[in-house]
Amino acid sequence: MDGKTKFVLVFSVIWMVLAAGLFAAVLMKQLDKETFKIVFAVGFVVFSIITSILTWSRKT
């Protein structure tokens, strides 16, 4: 495993933990649904950008 693969794995795990934490917070009514949607959307965009950068840099 090279460094990039390790980074993707670690990043995926962190993302899953964050998503699970957000979901739990929503279930416990600590976050309203609108805030959750915004945070989730921003997180997803950041995740997509980082993933595409990593796959692109792996190809070249």
C-alpha cells in the first residue's frame, strides 16, 4: 500500500465516523434537519473533490 491509498482509507474512516456522529446528533434532536443537510452537503462536496484529486494524481 502506498501513502495515497492509506490516506484514502483513513479519510474514508474519518468521514464515516463524522457521518455517523451527525446522524446520531440528528436522532437525538441536537441538530435540526436543515443544519444536517448543509453540513452533509459540504462534507460530501469536500470528500468528492479530495477523492477526485487523489484518483487524478494516481493516474498521472
